[in-house]
Amino acid sequence: MVEEFTLESFKRFCENNRFMVVKCNNCGRIFLPPKMFCPYCDSKDLVWMEIGRVGVIVSYTEVHVPLKGFEKFNSYIVVLVEFEGGIRLPGILKNAKISDLDIGVKVLLEFSKDYPSGYYFTLQQPL
Ligand SMILES: [Zn+2]
């Protein structure tokens, strides 16, 4: 089955524990969120590609007033994580203290329907 290059498709892959990004066959770059054409060269020659689930924290913050949809999470840490090819994803980091975090710390992308985004992060290396 050919999956369209939409956020719905991305979420469906997450439900199947697969971290999929869109790859452009013309310029070779990968990107998220999914688009019907390449944001770098406008090509429509695209394919889905699975990439590794380990990334590094490039930004992080603690949220004390939850956003809509995240009310059940009292206070939580949001991280921006960069993966291979420059792919960046924001999400909740589970089981971590803000004082333990730093830029460059490795995290693992994990999938769960308990999160509105369909995924969350955990620390990948002991601190
Ligand atoms: Zn391209």
C-alpha cells in the first residue's frame, strides 16, 4: 500500500512502531513533516524511508502549564531532538529531571498511543 505524504501517514507508521521520514529521490535529502513535494527542490519524486530512533537533544524546557491535549501530564519536559539527516522532532521526555539534561544528550524515540503525538522520548545513555 502506498502511503500518502501526510501527517496521518506518519502517525500510522508510529502506531506500527516505525519512525518514517520522507526522502526525495531527486536531491537525496530527507524531511519531516511530510509534504507532497520536496521543500528543498520541489520534486514530487518522494519515498518513505525508515531512520534510526536515537537522536540528540538540541533544545529542552520544562512545562508547568500543560498545553491542550497534554492536561494529564502534570508538569513535563519537552525536548527538541535532532536525528540523522537533520530531522528534528519535538516531544515529551519521560523519566528525566531537567537538571540532568544538556544539549547533545542522546535520547531514544519510543511510540505510545498514550501521548497525543503518538510518541515520546527516553534517555538513551546513563548520566
Ligand atoms: Zn529534493
